[in-house]
Amino acid sequence: MKLNEKELETIREMQGEFQKAKLALADLELNKHQLLKTIDVLKVDFGKHEQKLIDKYGADSVINVQTGEVTENKK
């Protein structure tokens, strides 16, 4: 017993699509991993820069990132 050509073609196409989907998922996972590493580096850099600003303007300062204006936090 053997598959007919149409059945065999359908199975091959489905296998091909499955393989493409698995590769796409793997690519997404690699991109996710790289983005997570980038975020870790950005968090460290941000923390260092934030500490410099705290040292210069004080821990109670609020910075308006639109204008650059620094004000004291009113609690």
C-alpha cells in the first residue's frame, strides 16, 4: 500500500510548513535572548547615570525629561 501523489504532496507541504514554523520560533527565541541582554546592559548604564544625577542634583530631585528642568520632589 502506498500514498497517492496528492496525499504525499500534502504531507510534504505540511512537514515543510512545520519546519518553517519551528525555525521562526527559534529565531524569535534568539532575538528575545539578545534583547534581554541589551536590556540588562541598559539597566546598568541607566543606574550609573542616574547615580551621577543624584550625586549632582540630590536624591529628592525630579527631572522633567521633556524639558530637562530639575525640581525638588514635594512630598
